[in-house]
Amino acid sequence: MGDSRQEGSPLTGGGYHPAPPPGDMEAVGVALEGAQLLASSLSTEVVETILQSRAPSTRKLYALKWKLFTSWCGDHQQDPVNCPVGTVLEFLCFSTGLSYSTLKVYVAAIFAYHAPLGGLSVGKNPLVTRFLCGVLRLRPPVRSHVPTWDLAVVLEALCRPPFEPIEEISVRFLTIKTALLLALTSLKRVGDLQALSVAPSHLNFAPGMTKAFLYPRTGYVPKVPTTAPQPAVLQAFCPPPFREPDQQKHNCMCLDVSCMYAGRLCPQSCPVA
């Protein structure tokens, strides 16, 4: 759950770079990509805008993969920016124990910084495409249809101590309960969940506590910024009055109630706040 704010991009640098220290690898990778774009006669303002097309988390992931590729190229006396397609394939074969989806991330990272090969990007090179197809045939993804945990058991536990009665629980358990219920009911990305807040300026309730509206913090930029960030609308679950004991029990899993108490009890340093 890293920082969701966009970060600036240095544009200086170019040529062959040895594997940088972990703290500098993103800056070196972005600087290299920026230098390549500047070399194509684009203005600095245009290049800065292009570099912001990827989310910070994606840039960090690509920088990590690029660091591994440059390190491997250094061991084999190859220029990672201008090496032939055979070198890229040898590296992918060296990493062939990885899954198809992971190798696709490696290809995307190399494509971000590598010079075009015969007028085509690394990702669109026919040999790279066929190599990935071969990996997919040799090691097709295996998906388990059996859940690793039982949702019913978890929800049952939220209705008992130490998560109830909610008026008496600690801020820690209130945070865990609210965050889990919010993740289950909203189905939002981790970054979207991180941006939500139960601070009074970001939390509203409909009349009668029938709905709660959680708004993201000001300045939050989603991973895929196609639309403006939307609030999480939470419908009350089994609100009072209770006609049966089960309804009162089910109300213990009402996210509206958890958000209300979180907004009252959580300090600003609390993750929920």
C-alpha cells in the first residue's frame, strides 16, 4: 500500500547503466527512458507528461525488473539498451522457471527502456511473441477453484470478541474489522482503499444511517486515471429495529456502523482515518 501520489521524473542520463542501488533504480530507469524520448526531438514538457502515463507502483515494478535485466547483461558483457533480441530471449530463458504472467512483466519492463529492434518494440518482436506463446503452452497457468479461507468463518468471527461489542473494542481491532469489511464490500483496488478516509470531511451518512459515503483524500490519483475518483457507497446491512436475533447478529457486520465508530474513535494516525 505505497504512496498513491504521482512523482516527478528526472530526464538526464542515457547509455549503458550498471545495476543501480535499490533506492536509485527507479530514477535511473525513468531517466533512461526520458533521455530516449528527448532524443526523438520531443520537448521536455511532452516527455514529462508521457512518463506520467504509468502509475508510481508500475514504474517501481518495471525499475526492479530492469535492474535484474541490466545486472544479467553486465555479467554477459551486453548493453541492455541496444542488445539484440537473442540476448533478451536468453535472459527470458534464464528466467524460464517463472510464470507466463511474470515473464510478460519482464518483457514490458524491457520494452520501456530498450531501443527498438528493427523498427519494432521488444514486446512486438515476432520471436519474443512466439517465445511467450511457447511458455504459455509449456506451463499453462493453474488456478485453484478451492478458496484458501472460508468467508463464513471470518464473518462469524467478526460477530464475536475481540471484534464485538463494537462500543468496547480497541482501535486496533476496530481498524482490522473496518478495513476487512470495506475490502469485501467495495471490491476496490488496494490504492483506492488506501485513499479512503473516515475523517469527518470524507465520511457522510444518509438520513437514518441507511447509507455511508466514503470519499478519497484530496489529490488522490488512481492507478488507472480514466475517470475521477468515486466515493464508496455502503448500504446499511440489517439495520434496526431487529425482528429476530439473527438480524441483530448480522448487524455486527454492518460497515456503516464500523465506519461510524471508526470516525469517532480513530486518531488521524490510524490507517482507517
